[in-house]
Amino acid sequence: MDRRTQRGTGPISLIRPAFWGQLRRLTFFLLVAACGLDSPRGSSQTPPPAGAQAWFQKGQVALRNNDLSSAKAAFRQVLVLDPKAGAAYADLGVIAMRQKKWDEALQNLHRAEKLSPKMTGIRLNIGLVEFRQGNYREAIPTFQIVLRETPEAVQPRYLLGLCQVLVEDYASATTTLEPLWNTMSSDVVYLYALDMAANKSGKKELDERVMKQLIDIGSNTPQFHLILAKAHMYGYDYLKAVDELQKAEAADPLLPFLHFYLGVAYMHLGENEKSEAEFKKDIAIEPDLPDNYEWLGMLYSNQQRDAEADRSFRVALKRDPRSANSYYGLSRILQRQGKINLALKAIDEALKLSPDSYTVHLKRGQILQRIGRNEEANQEFGAAKRLLGANLDHDREDFDKSVPNPELKQAPN
């Protein structure tokens, strides 16, 4: 039987399968305003000794005014005069966060934490950096410490719960998130996260209560229309998906992922010009999102616009060097162009990032076969066959192929 005839069409049956793969990046973008992830504040700790006081205050003023270069110079001068000034390292970490220099931010924040271990705000920023980079498992212990230090604080509890959902520790996530009900039960993303946790941990009563609340407060929101649209995409009904996305656009044309999903829907409908236009609209709204470039690369590749596809995949990789999908797409173009050694390098990178993808093993086997490395090629074909046979969740696999999940790092399409 066609799987499309087996799925319900009510609101709950539509929302849940669409959402399971949706939380990672969507959560981040919707949390920006609420949690200030891209607008970290300066240090609130005790300033350095008197000799460096003037420089510290100058840096604080510059930081408040978002004059990052002046702030950075001032805090470095503080450290020249007082190398143990944890406050200066903390604020240098904040500057790096605003500049999205995550490694530099962590380096400075860890120095600040070592020098000023009692400052909760430093650890919160460390957790935020890990969260922003998608290192959810690494962020969990940091948020746990912050929550123990400030048990009534909403932000660390919320972010801890989200991280637990994202690493699929649903029982812990339910325990963490449920106490926020009184303050956050009107927040759509919170309800999404709590419902996922409750459903996956078998908390049926809580699950139904959350879903009822979600429908009661979310059914007229643009986010809700976006989720319904993705559910229709899950059912391969891209015309209905476009209809829901247009409803979302009428309410909020700047909604994160709106134009991205319109681009995907139009791509599946074969309306390539509309698809390209929507991806470019989303780039104008969120230029750092790698998925727009990745899917533009796929669109261009399907049209054999190889130069544009190559450029798009490389831009995507510049923004997300851990994207197996982009390396996979790049390898296909390079193989088609006869640049087999470069294609092999690209697929090798994809394999490092997605070693359990039968699609990557299959492509690597094809490339190896082209250069006469038949024994290795056969090993890759065997690995692909084993992985495909071991994948019992075929329905989910097909979902991932038919509906993009930019919020997750999955095997290449």
C-alpha cells in the first residue's frame, strides 16, 4: 500500500511527523529574540583593579555601543595591565560571540571561567556558544551547572531542555521543560519541544495536554502554517504545502525558513524559476543559513548549471564545513566534470561526516570504479548494500529524502 494513504489528515497527525526533524535550527532562529543568542551582553562581574579601571570602563561603553573593535582593544589593554582580569576575558568572549567567531569565544570564556569561577554568566555564554554551533551534548553539562546555580532562571532551563530533546534524551527533557509550563505555555516553540519530549518518553497525558494547547494557541500563527506545510510535504502534497506557506507569508513574510520551504516545494513541483527566487529571498533574510546555498546547489546541479552549483555548494561549506550533503553534491558535479580525484576528495569528506550513509558509500564506490580501484569500489558497494538492508526505518528515510531537514545533519540526498 502506498504510504501516503496510511497517514491521517487531522491537525495532530499532520503536525507531529513534520516536526520531529524540525527543531534544531528552527529553534535557534525563533529563540534569537527570546534568548538573545546573537546579542550576548557584556560581563557583569567585578571590574579589574584600579590600574586597569579606565580601560575596562572604556571597553564597556564601546561594547554597549556595539563598537566591537574599540571594545576589543580596550579589554586587551586591561589584560596587559592585569593578566588575571577575568572580566576582560569574559567580555572578549562576548565580542567574539557577536562576531560569530566561536572558537575564539570559547577560548576567552574558558579563560574567564578559570579566573572567575563564581560568575554564572560566563558559563551561560559558554553554553550558548556550544548551542549555536550545534554541540548540544557538550552544552548540556554547562547548562546543568548554570541551572543548579540559578534554579529559578528560565533561559538555562529552556536551553537545557532543548539540548536534551536534540540529543534524544526525552525523559530528561520532559523533566526539565515541564516546570516552565506556567511561564511558557503560550510559546509555540516551547510547546513543540515539550510535546516531542512527552510523546517520545511515553507521557501520554502530558502529550495530549500539550498538543491541545498547541492547537488552541498556535493554529492562527505563521509558525503553525509552516509546520502544516511541512506535514503536507511529508505527504508529498506540495501544492497544499505551498498554500500553507503562502498563508504564513501573508502573516509574516520574514518568518525563518518560510522562503526556504517555498523554494523546496517549488523545486519538487518542477517550478525551477520560482524555486530559485524563493531561495534567494531567504538568503536576503538569513544570509548565513547554509541550507539555502546547499539547495540552490542541488537545483543548479539538476539543471546541469555546474558552475553555479559548484559555487553554491562551496558557499554552503564555508558557512557549515560539517555538511555532508554539500560535499556529496560537490562530488557529483566534480565526477560529472571528469575531475575524479577532486570528486574522491569531496566524497571522502562526506564519508567522514556521514559514515553510516549508504548513499555516500554508493557514490564513493562509483567514483572509485571510475579510476579502476575496483576492489575498494566493491567494498563500498557492499557497505552501501549492508547499510540499506539494516535500515528498518524506511518510512523515515523516505521522509528525509522527500522533505528537507536543514535543522538536522543527515546523510546526503
